[in-house]
Amino acid sequence: MGIGTVMMLRRVKVIAVLALAGAGGVAGGCRNTGGGSLNYAQAYEQRLYGEAFTKALPIAENPNAKDAERAALIAGMSAQALGQREDAKRLLTPLVGSKNADVSGRARVTLGLLAEQEGDISRATSLLRSGAERLDGDDAARAKLQAGAALERIGLREMALQQYHAGIHEADDPNLRTMLRDRSKVQPYFIQAGAFSTVQQARAEATRITRGVVRAGQPTPQVVQTNVNGRTLYAVQIGPYDDAGAARTGMALIQRQGVRAAMARR
């Protein structure tokens, strides 16, 4: 027996990307003064975040230190990686207005990631986008990837696509470009006329509605296997359509033929 129309909503997978993990560009003139030990920038690059935070913090809190701003950035990014959100905000927020575009960009992106973790998607998107504008290369591409993911979470797919496409042109890393291309692929729209527990039921429904669908000038219905909450179902779908407007128009024409239908995406 049919279980009614099931909307096939595309679930956005949030990609875990470190907040500009390579800190080499931020290290600037940081020198290793501890013999064979690592300085704070080197520790961060090797993902020794606890050590990086401990070494950078005293310099960041010394207003007379030459590298106080860069040390604050490393300490703040390390704090974010360690889950110390309040420390990260305290250290990074003053850097948003830095005259150094690289420092400002990285601070904004890391604060954007924090905002996303806290569920403030609007603020996250704003920070990630403005951070990306101040960076270049793979750093900018990663920020655009995160901004796009945040925009998708609030349903702004078209704006997300703009970020992904821009990131593709910024990225030097081929793996990062592939990731951005995968996210930017347009997911086609379909019209769904029901989902059933057996393929026989779905085929019977597809046959029943084909005349009306074709009379409406729309593609012949197809049976597609889907998975909803771990349950295998067989959906009757019409399409694909390149955009939501075309799908809505097609759906209205089909409904005039007495076919019950709803929008869907694979």
C-alpha cells in the first residue's frame, strides 16, 4: 500500500575543514629562539595546539611585543582548535579590524567557524565571506567552502553556489578544487507522485498516471529506488528539471490532470 508522497530533500553534509590550518603565512618573521624547540607558529603548523597556545599567549598579552598581533592570531586559532571558545573570541575579535589583511582574514574565518558551531549561521556566513575576501589561494577557497556550507544550512543555495564557484578559481590544491566542484553541482528537481513499499506498486502507479502526465507535456514517470530513514522505498518521479520554477510549472500542469504530486530533489 502506498505511504503517500515523500519529499526527497537533499541533506547538506557539513565538511570539516580546519580554519586555515597552515599558519606559515602568519608566522611572518617569527624566529625559533628556543634552540631545538618549536616556536608557537611551528607548533600550530604541526597541530600541537596546546603547545602553540601556551607559547603564543604571553606574547599576545604583551602590548610591547613586536609580534603581539600574530601571536594573538595563533593563540586564538589554537584555542578554537582546542574547544576553548571564549579564549578564542577574546583573542581574535580585536584582530578583525587589523590592517594586515592576512591576519584579519584568518581571524574572521576562525570566528565564523565558532559562530557556526554555536548555531549563529547568519553571523558565521558574514564572517566567513568577509574573511575569504581578505585571503587568497587555498586559504580563500577553504573559507568560501565553509561560507557556502553555512549558506546552504539556511536554504540559500544560489548564494552558496556563488561561493563554491569563486572558491574553485581561488584553489591551488586539486583536492580542494574537486571538493568545491562536488559541492557546486546543481541538484536537479523532480516531481514526485508517490512512494511505495514495493517496486510492483510503484510501477503500477507510474503506469496509471502516465497518460495524464504526458498529456500535460511532461516527461514519462520513472520508478526510482530511495531510502527514507533507513527504509527502502520506490518513488514515482517525473523530471528532471533544471530549476525550481520549471518544476513548479510542470507540477501545476500535472495536478490539473488529477495527479497528486510534490516537489522533490535527489
